[in-house]
Amino acid sequence: MARSLNKVELIGNLTRDPELRYTPQGTPVCSFGLATNRSWTTDSGEKKEEAEFHRIIAWNKLGELCSQLLTKGRKVYVEGRLANRSWTGQDGAQRNITEIIINDMIILDSRREGAPDSGQAVPLHSEANEPKEATGEYPAEDPAEPALETKSEPKSKKQTKVESEEVNPDDIPF
């Protein structure tokens, strides 16, 4: 049997703050936008640039971490797989979307004012980061599919303690 591969690796900037929602079964799912840029020079010497926009989905603990650590504009590395989804909209039209279901994320930029992370590259990995294959549940983007509800989860004591620690720039070894 021939092997196949569905793997995506992207480095880009968040186009919006992550949105954390929960399935009716209580499974966390986070979605956010990521922009990647490409620049090149034509044969005539003209410089060109273009941006691609991607819809990123993170499930379970990775989704919760993405919602806590990421904000619009942050530079991140994500790794995952492509997934195509289709549904019928409220107007009866068939809708299709390609998403990237991630299983790994690393924050690449330094801490910015008000950002809740430590400013270091933070690798986040989740092997159980997607829905059960049997159900194939994905977050509803169309209002006609109210499969997910937004909830606010209280932060644990450990998370609150980490966020309140101050880092002295003189303590950083580089």
C-alpha cells in the first residue's frame, strides 16, 4: 500500500484574536486567522509581494492554550494538516472551506505589552488535538450551524500565578 502525507507547516502573524468555543460535549476548540507573506523579484527586476490568509483550528488543550497565549499580530509557527469542510448555509447555498487543524504551535516573537506569555519560544503540542474521526465534528462558521457555544473558563491558580510573575530584563541570558 502506498503511503500518503497531509502535513502543513506555516510561519505567520495572527490576523485576529483567537476565538475559543466548546462543542455541545464540552470539547474546547479555538479558531484564528494566520497571514503568511511571500515576496519575489520578477525577471524585469520589479519587487512583488502577496499575502495568503489561513483559517487555523486547534482542539482540546492546545486550543485552550492558543486562546490564552495568542493575540492579533503575534508571530507563530503552526504545524498540522489540511481539512476540507462543507455545509449548507442559511440561504441554502453550499459552502466550502479549507482549514488547517494544528497539533503543534510555537510562539516566535517576544513579549509585547499586555501579552500573557513569558516572551520565550513556547512549543505547544497536542496528540489528542482533534475531534473523534467517527463524529467529524468541526466548529460551525455559519450561523445556521450553532454546534458550538462560547464560554469563559476560569483560570487555574497555577496560570494566575505564572501571569503575575515579573521578568527582569537583566535576568535574560542573551
